[in-house]
Amino acid sequence: MTALPISAASLERAALAYLERYGASTDMLRRVLLRRVAGRCRLRGEDPADFAALVEAVVAKAGRAGLVDDTIFADAKVRTLRRRGGSARAIHAKLAAKGVDRETVQAALAAHEADRGEDDEAAAARAYARRRRLGPWRRAEERAEARMRDLAAMARAGFAPSLARRVIDGEGETGAAAPDRE
């Protein structure tokens, strides 16, 4: 059984199928299509470099049609990651891995902070600590002995040491330490 030849129509169908399921940056779509081309070329004994221009044309067409937009993708990812407690450093790293440029990420972070009207990094640090049950969201009897581990977890998540200390040593939203859970 031989693989079907690569055509603009087959790449467009592949791009649409991928974009129906996933939000993607321009670079992510390009990588998906290049992997698909590489697989087909391996089966057919062709050179994937011969189809690079075709892939770029399909990616450009998807961009013109509004199917991929790095700004919209970055805005959506920033909202999601901030809500889950992502630090600015972690968000930069995740979006850079998805091919979004630094300026677009900075603009999305700034827009998100302007929309919320508060210190976004501090709110994200509290959300991360609450989700992971660190600091004030930990049982009172465990809190002192787990302080260094909690600070280390916050640092690994990309939060500044001063902010991590403020969140871990602070109190939860209710103004009191987390109740004992048994």
C-alpha cells in the first residue's frame, strides 16, 4: 500500500482537521504539517524539503483566513495559564516553546494585567499556592515544617523569591490559615 501524494488540498485538509481540535500558533501548525509531510515522504521515498514551500503556502493561507493568529492564541493561553497560577516566566517559556515571539507574549501579559486591574503575578502566585495547597492552604500543623519545600515549589514554578515568601508566609483569602482537614 503506497501513501497518497502530498498536495495543497491534502495539506489544507490536515490543517483544518488539526485546527478543529486544537488552538494553535502559526509555528505549531507549521510543525504539524511538516511532520505530516515528513511521514508521507518517508513512505514515498521523497525529499520533505521539496514540499516546504507548499507547507508555507498553506500556513500563510490559514493565517490570512484568520484560522491561526499568534496574538489571539497568546491571549487565550495567558488567560488560561494565569488562572491556573502560571508565573510570567513559566508563561514565556511555554509560549516560546509553541513558537510565539517574546513581544506577543509581553503584550498578552500586559493586556491581561490591565483587564484585571491588580498585580497579576501576585494573583497567579496565590492561585498556584492554593491549587497546590502550599503555605496558608496547608494544614496548620504542617505549615512550618513544609515552608522550605513550599518556597522551592514556588521558585520552580517561576515566581520571584520575595513574592513566594509573601504568599507562603501570608494568609489565605479568608484572612485565616486553612482549616484542619482530616
